[in-house]
Amino acid sequence: MKKVVIAAALALGIAAPAFAADMPMKAAPPMAPPLPVFSWTGFYIGGNIGGAWSNDRWNDTLFVTNFNNGNNGAFIGGGQIGGNYQIGQFVIGAEWDFDWAANHNNSAGVFIPGTGNTFAVTANNRWISTVAARFGWAVNNWMFYGKAGGGWVGSNNLTVTNLTTGVSLTCGNFLNSCGNNNGGWLLGAGFEYAFTNHWTVKAEYDYLGLGNRTFVVPAGAPFLAGDTFTSNNRNVQMVKIGVNYLFGGPAATRY
């Protein structure tokens, strides 16, 4: 009897591998497709709105008076155009923007005892333009970036007005060294979010540092003859929100 049991076990042991080999194999379940990863590579164009604050304090040498035009706020609006190139998560690019400024950079007037009159210095900023490189770090459809470059402010002619008499001195009319366009360096930072393959929104802060400015009231002027006006530490600070359209079609998304 034992011999019969042993023989049956050996037969089953030999037949089992052959039976298993004949059984059909189950197909592996399909793998899920990889999630899309947004790419910032491409050219873009868009618009922006925001606010700007200028620091443009003037001091004169005859009366050592501060004509405080500092921190004048204004609404700004305009557009931008640029391009990005993404390498891994690092994004490099360049951007040019132009904004109109609704700024009336006016002094309320300062009374100078030595003259018995009240004077004001004005220089209305009309537009702001910047050109800068952008350096970003992308997290899928978010990008955090900094920017560095240069900028220019276009302003109306500088004017010194005797508010008591109503007489004004402007560039080309007694005042000298009054260039209207002023340049400087730019630093900024912001973030941008892509809510589709083509449309993005952004928010950023920019600091535009401008050079010092000086003008002299020459002899023969109806008032303040020989006085020198100087403005130091001039700057414009801007906070903007904007929207961009990113060109590139399907290439804007990698798989």
C-alpha cells in the first residue's frame, strides 16, 4: 500500500509543473498614463494694471528747503511681451513692458520766509518702461521668479512755480539740464500661475532706482536766480497684476 501512495505522489509532482506551464498567463493591468507637466517655454504677450509710487524730493541750495514730492501714488496700466525657456525646473527669459502713469507729481507748495512767497516744484511722470531678464523656478504650472534690468521714466518738463505770483520757470524757459527721460536700474520679483496651456496670471513688485537730477535757475530769471535744485535717491516702486497669453500650442505641455 505504501508503495502505491509513494508512486501516486511522484506522478502528481511530475505532472504539476507541466500542467502549470499549460495554463494561460493573466495579462498585467495597464499602467496609468503619466501626469502632464506644464512647460513655460515659449513667447508671450499680455497686459497689466497696478500702482506706482515715486520718491522725487527736491532741495535747493539758497534756502535749503525740501520741496517734498515724495511717495506720490498713481495708477499705471499697460502691456508686456517676452519669452521663456525652461531647463528642468529652471526658467530663463526676458521681458519688456510699457505702462502709462496717471501721475501728477506735484508739490503742495513751500513758503520761503526769505522771499515772502510760496514755491512748488513739479515733474509729472507720464510713462514707465522696463527691460529685464527673468530667472524663475517652476513647480508644474506655478513659477516663482526674480528679474533684473533697466528702466526709464518719461516726465513732463520740470517746472518751478511761484504760487504767490503765478509765474513759472520751465525747462527751455530759464531752467537748464532738464532732460525729460530718466533711466536707472531695475530689480523685481513675482509669481505666475498657468490656469490653461496658454493663459497665465501673475503678480509682481518692481523697484526702479533712478539717477540724481540737478538744475540751475540762471541769472535773469524773475525769481530764485542762481538757485540750484537737486533731487537725490530718486526711485519708483511698482506693484502690478497681469495676464499673459503663452504661445506654443500643444508643446506647452510635456508628457
